[in-house]
Amino acid sequence: MARGRVTGGTLVLDSQGLSLYFEQDRTVLNMVRSALDRGADRVISAATVLEAQHPGVKRARREYVLSQLTIQPLLVPWAREAAQLLADAGLSGHSHALDAMVAVTALHAEPPIVLLTSDPNDMEQLCGNRVRVLRV
């Protein structure tokens, strides 16, 4: 039986992934295009919008990039799930709260799920084996 190409799914960007998308990093652009080509959702947490913001990002570029993504709000039930993920992983909310929000966003996405992150160790702890974590 021939193995078919994976279609659908979700590409999730953390703040570093989003920052690299703002900067038109070739690797991230190719991953976003690939996700689009296979009909995958391209998702970020609302918290990621804030975390990736810095003075070097031009407004027009930021708005264009954000228009290409689904921005998931952090709902109260998701916040509780994020807190539980932190507790289960033995991590502090003070230093890992945003990671936990991104992890919950990924865990609620349509599989297969790929998460682009600069912090693969923490994200693997938070997401387990349900998410394919890639370093950017």
C-alpha cells in the first residue's frame, strides 16, 4: 500500500516562530507555505502576539502576517488546562506561563500538529507525544 501525503492538520507557532515569520525567515516561510499547500491550519495563541511584538516589527508586516494565521484566545477552561500542564510537568507559571498557553493551543488543534518553537524541551514536556515539536 502506497503511503499518501499527509493533508490537513495544524502548524502552531510560538513567539520565536512568529518573530521569524515577521522577519521572513526562509525556513519558517517554507513551513508556513507547506502547511498552506496541504490545507493545514496555521495557528498562534493570542499571548504569542504580545510576546513576539518588538519595536523592529513594522505594523504593515505584523498585520499581514497575523491576517494569515488563526489567533486562538486563551479561554478560562484553557487557562485551567495550562495551569494543570505546568503542575504535571513540575514547571513554574512565572517562567513558563506563555509556553503553557501555546501548549494548550497546540493540544486543542486539529492533528497532526506541528509546533515550531525555540524551546523544544519545555514544549515536549508540556505537550507530550501528541504534538511534533520542531526547533526554530
